[in-house]
Amino acid sequence: LVKSDTTTNPCHSNPCNLYQECHQILNRNATYVCLCRPNYKGYNCSILDKTCEQGFCSRKSLCKPNYRGLLSSNQQPYCLCSLHQIGCRCDLMYDKCHSNPCRNHGTCLPTIKPQELICLCDEYHYGYRCQLEKRASRLYVTKSPPHQATVVQYFDINFVSLNLLLVYQRVDVHLPNFLHYLFDEKITPKLVIVKLYLNMQSNIYLISIRIDGESINGTTE
């Protein structure tokens, strides 16, 4: 199911009846399906389910009769819980994020599984609980030769094959005065190389080399 603009959405003409909701079919923009509104069932969704009407599901949840399938022996309605509600009837309150388990200003998001959560970290941290601080490379460039385009590349070294492993690169028209890069590793990239392009020719400059360093801070000309 997908939402789309009203010019191509067949649901815009309200083809379903009062007790149904229209949903456009994904990847088939001209087709739709009519699904029963909460608490309704039967042919054309015209039957109001008494169990739902009497509050079988808790408040703020959706009561969907006949949603458990024909092969299920449980004929009770299916309750669709809202955020922080769990249980067969959505009558239990549970918020895994209430204790604020994410560290360093991370944002906690609950999942459909009550015992799981996701931490969204800020740009300076990473890890399951945002408990790890990203390493930083900070380089100040005071001068640079004339150029028309630049590529800044960060490399690790495979000391077995002696190959350079590209970790990150950025492309700019002009070489920035401040090169700042954060990465999710304990050790910083070992080489920082700048390529300056002028008239279809390039010159390569090694501006930093650091083995087994946890951060890079420096000034280069």
C-alpha cells in the first residue's frame, strides 16, 4: 500500500462505501482495495461487530474482527496496538525507552518487539547505545596551489599486501581551509591525500601520515 498524489490515486473518487477504507495497490497505481474500517466485518463491511463495539480492545487501539484467519481457532477480534501498548487486547502499557537507555544524547525508538529498541546517535557517536565516540580527523590548510577541483582521500594500509584501502573521499571545487572527518573506528585512517586538478592535470599531496593514531589534529601548507 502506498500514498500518492490525488491526480493518479483511484481512491480520490471515494469508490468504497461508508464502512470501508480505500487503499491504492503498490506498483499498480490504477487499482485499489477496499478494507473494512475498525469494528466492521462481513459482506461490504456492513456488519458492526458487537465484540469490538463493546470495547474488546483497549482505547487508542484498532479492533479488527475476522483478522485472525480462517485456520485460526481463535475467533476473537485482532487488536492493533498503538505506541507503548502491548498484549492481546493492547491493555498493557510498556515503554522500553522510558529509562532513556541511549547515551550521549541519542534518540530512543521502540520497535514492534517489546524487548527491543533502536538508538539513533548524533554525528559524534555510534554503537548499540551510542556509547562510543567517533574518532576525528581535523586538518587546517593554510595555503594551496592554484587548482580547479580537489579530491581529498583517506586511506588505510593493508600491511600484508601493502595495498591502500580507500576509507572516505570528498570532492570539492576549492580545497577547504578545514578538513573534518568523523569515522566509526578506533584507529584513524593512516594516510590523507589531496589531489589538485588544473587544466586536466593532477598533482598529489600527502598531507598527513599517522600509524595507529586515535585522532588527527594538525595544520598543513
